[in-house]
Amino acid sequence: MADAPSEVPIPPLPAVLREPGPVIIVGMAAWLVATIVCLVAGVHGLVLQVCLWGLGVGVLGSLIVGAQIAAVRRGSKTAQQGLD
């Protein structure tokens, strides 16, 4: 039997990769571009609805992250950790 490899601790991700803000902004920008392309191309129906729902989810995500950051700043015990 081969020896088991020694366990090496996994280093934590850099803070830049853990921040949700840039991901939400890039996603919202992509959905906005897709919505504009649909409107200019005259595509309606389900495709346009999906684009609008994508924008809505981005807005909801930014509101949730904003509320969590505000909770962290005021020192709430129930706030998500790591959002400095």
C-alpha cells in the first residue's frame, strides 16, 4: 500500500476573489448588454424576459450585499462575516 500523502493546508483565497460586489456588477452589466441587444434586434418574448429577470436578480443581489455591509458596519451580531 502506498503511503497517504501528507495533508497540506489549503491557503485562503485573496480578498479580491472573495468580494461579491465586482461579480454582481459584471453580471448586471452583462444582463444589461443582453437586454439592450434584444431590444435593438427586436427580440421579445421569453428571451427578453430572461434578460430582465437577470437584471432583477443583480439588483436584488446588490441590495442584499449592501444590507449585509451596513449590518457589518453597525456591528450586528447576525451580519455575514468577512464583508469589511
